[in-house]
Amino acid sequence: MPEVQIKLSALWVALMLTYLLGDVLRFWSGDATPGAFGGLKPDMVPVALFGVALLMLIPIVMVVASVTLTGQTLRWISVIAAVGLFLFNVMGLPTYSGLYDKFLIAVGLGWNAVTAWYAWTSYA
């Protein structure tokens, strides 16, 4: 397997683990309440959770895509996914109150930037 695929896969794993660390710390700190979701009405929580599940599947799908796709296909899907998640996290950054959350979001933004850059330059 080409080195580019391995590195991209590792970057997506690092991003997913960073997201998971933030989720775990949110529960440990008490910043997240089980069953509550950002002040939404109870009937909207399942819909919101489904949306989050779809969004958080992106890095997981990208791990598989990184080891199965090659060339320009992998380049474009990696750049689009990384930039999309970067923009989503930039928009959500002000909603996080904890310093640890802001730090981990910044780390995730870094992973996204490196992933997009690496995918773009590796297949140029």
C-alpha cells in the first residue's frame, strides 16, 4: 500500500480520536448532560443525534476510503471531507465553553488542515 494512503488513514484516525477525547472529557467535566442536546425539544433530539452520527461517520469512512481509493479520487474526497469538517468546526467553535474543548477543536482543525494539504500536494 502506498505511503500516501497510510498517512491519510492515520490522519483520519487521529481526527476521530481527538473528537472522541473531547466527547469523553465533556461527560467527565459535567459539560454534557446525558439525554440533553443543546436545548433542543425532546422530540428533536433523535433527529439531531442522527445528524451528528452522520457527520462523525465522515472520518471513519475516510479511514476506509484512504486505504481503498487512490490517485485523484482519494485526493478530492480527502480535500472535500477535510475542508468540510474544518468549516463545520470553525462555525461550532464559539459554542464550546471549556478550554479543553477549544484546544481539542483547534487540534482537530490542525488535523483537517494537514489532511487537506497532504492529500492536495501528494497527488499534484
